[in-house]
Amino acid sequence: MRSGQIIQLRRRATGEVILARMRWCSSFLCRLRGLTWRAGLAPDEGLVLVEAKDSQLDAAIHMFFVFFPIAAIWLDSNGRVVDTRLARPWRPLYVARAPARYVVEAAPALLEKISVGEELDFAP
């Protein structure tokens, strides 16, 4: 997939669409900007930050200049959820409890739909 492409987040076991509109962010600039300076997110909208490999440090996020709380969902290279967290505005650092390659950032309600250990897929 290419940076900026709109994709879906699906539950692997059922194919259920969890988020209908996610932006794939694999470029440095896309990951750097993330959700900064935005007013908010629609319930079915999100962003997936893509790192080169599974890593706790590389997949860490900050909330500087993000003005609303978000769901942060960390997935490893196999699509398994390794951590979830409610990330609050202006906090300096959130690090996953286990190495991750992908960070899904979406509206906080997503935390009620996903659990650690679950397997998810990204689909065009």
C-alpha cells in the first residue's frame, strides 16, 4: 500500500469492517504529522502509522498538538493487537507494552470494539 491511501480495518476472524476510512501512513512526513492540528475524527475514520519493523520505541506516539483524545491500538507485523490505550491530548509519550509495527489512531469508541490478542487486517 502507498502512503496516503485510504483503507479499511477488518476483523480477521469474521471480515467485519471495524473502521471504514483509514489513511495508511508509511512515509516519514505522514507519520510525523499524524493527527496533529486536526479538530477531531469521525467515528469511522482513522490513521495507521506504519513502521519498518516491530519495535516498542519506533511505534511510540506523542500527543503534542493533538487536541482530542484518541484510541491508540498497537499491532505486530502479523496483525495481532499487542496493546490498546486511550491517548489524551498533550501527553509526551505512549509506548506499547510489546513490540509493534502498526499504530492505529482513531476515535476513543474503537477501544470498546478491539481487545489485546485479537487479529486484524488492513484491506484496500
